[in-house]
Amino acid sequence: MDASIPGLEIQVEGTYDGQNQLVAKLVKFQGNDLERAQSIQAGRHVTEAQAQRNREVQRVSACSLTSDRLKSSLVQVSKPAHAGDRCRQNQVR
């Protein structure tokens, strides 16, 4: 079982089993290190959730900008066609 917490400094006493995995007989940490490490983990979770929301907002914004640029390009491309139509209409009269 791996139940380590990033940031928690520990001292471990134990032996290695036949699969070369450490089997702990004693795990020590000092004072309120566990609470501090758990607080850090909680903060990391909140930060990662906010970062994920930020990435989603950026993706949606990028899609919106691309859509706006395409619409603008289509309007610019369609304007000469309308001007050409007017020229043809004037020639027919």
C-alpha cells in the first residue's frame, strides 16, 4: 500500500520483501508535519481545480476568437462579390 503524502518528511524502518519492496515496520514524522502536508495537498487540489477552469476558459475564448475571425473574413470576402453584382446591374441597364 502506498499512502505517502508529498511534502511529508518521514523516517522509515523496515525490510525488503522478495519483490524488492520496502515493508515498513515503523514510520515516524515530527510534530504537526502531517497536518501541514495535508494542508499543502488541499491547497494543491484547489489550485489544480482553478488551473483546469482557467484552461477551459482559455480554450473557449480561443474558439470564440477563431469564430469571430472567420466571420470577419467571410464578410470581407463577400463584400467584393456584392460590389461586382452592382457593376453587372449597372451594365445591364
